[in-house]
Amino acid sequence: MNPDSLADQYRSEGYAIVHQAIDANLLGEAQAHLDWLAGKHPGIRGENLHHELVKNDPFWLRLVSDDRLLDIAEALLGPDIALFASHYIAKPPRDGRPVLWHQDGSYWPLEPMDVISVWLATDDSTPENGCMRVIPGTQAVPLQKMESDTSGGNVLGSRIDPSLVDESKAVDVVLKAGDVSVHHPNIIHGSEANMSDKRRGGLTIRYIPTTTRIAGGRSWPCAFLLRGRAVPGVNEYQPRSKYVAGEHFAFRGSEAWA
């Protein structure tokens, strides 16, 4: 990864891609973790494995704390990094739901809106299985209020005003498992349904600099200091959960979390 070229593309296009961001061993653990979560929470669709689950999941914290992912975040945010939110969006084969065009920042209680989304592909992500699509340059569009739209069982139940979307400029963010994309909170993006025979799994990680305040942060379940220093009086961060064999997903290095 070249931090300068990553930052240049992110600033000009609103998104960037880093190939082979993690190694095969960690990727395999992330894939197994997603399968483990699906078995542990059979009543939750794969698109909805949200940040409330992170607090009591040592491997999830280990994954988002990986130095290679934090180096990507540092290239865009600086050295003092916290976690705001993280969730898996795993679209099952032939039944994966679409995500309508939207801007992430419109949903978030952040002050200021200084945040990046790192999207780690745990499976290959292609147009056939509903990869993310972005409209480059729309990071310059001010955040809009999202409009309710529950059509087609879409994931968010809302969308941006369609008059702001020029689909002729949309780009498919095609990733191999282990690749990462990074996108701006204002960029207009979405994804199609997965009607293929292959799952499309990905882990979203929302990193913030420690200067960004989470409104109501004292009770926010997914606020963790990951690198560098906290800013006094801005956020209160959660303690890291301890690994308990038989209760948590087993992973290499878990003894350091016990």
C-alpha cells in the first residue's frame, strides 16, 4: 500500500481500493468467523450482523485492530484511531437483499463527520453477487436526509433522493477476498441484490479519529480506542472483552485476549 496514492484517490474519487490487504490465514479466520456468527445467531439475516455484537466478541476486535487495516486508516485519518461501528453484510446466495443508493453519514451521530468506511471482502465481490457500486466524485455532495423506501426488502429501508443519482456514472467495486475498499461518508453508493449461487460477504469497519465525537458516546456499544491516544472529554471507550474458550470464536493468538 502506498499511503500517498491511497489518499490521492480517496480525496479525488471518494473511494479507493487496496488489494490483498490481509493474509490468507486471517482471511480464513474472518470467513470462519462469519460462518460462526451465522450459526450463533440463526434469527439474524446475514446482512444484519451489526455493531451491537462487537462488544462481546474478541476476534471481531482483533480483526478490526489488525495493524494492516489500521495503517490504511492512518493514511487517511492520522495516528489516533478509534472504532465507531462495524458489521458484516453477508448477502446469501439467490436471496441477498439490495442496498439502495444512500450516503452513510446521513445515518450517523458523529461530530464532526470525520470518518472512513473500510470494507473488507471476506468473499469475492462481483456484479453477479451484488458488489458495492459507487458514484465517484459524489463525496462533494452535502449529506442529505434519507427518504423512507421499503420496496424489495432492501437492507436499509431508505434511500437518497433519486434526482441526485446519475447511475450512468456508477462504478462496480469489484474485489477479491482479502481486498479492501475505503469510502467517504458522503459518497453516494449502494448495491444490487445477490441472485447468484455465491455468497457475498464483507465486513464494514467505520474508523474515526479520536477528535470525532460520538453523540451519546458513553452508551455507544462499539466505541473502542484502537491506536494512539484518546482526546480527553471527547469519547468514552469500551473495555476490550476477554476471550473465553467455548464461548467465543476460537482464533490464533486468543491467549493474549484471555
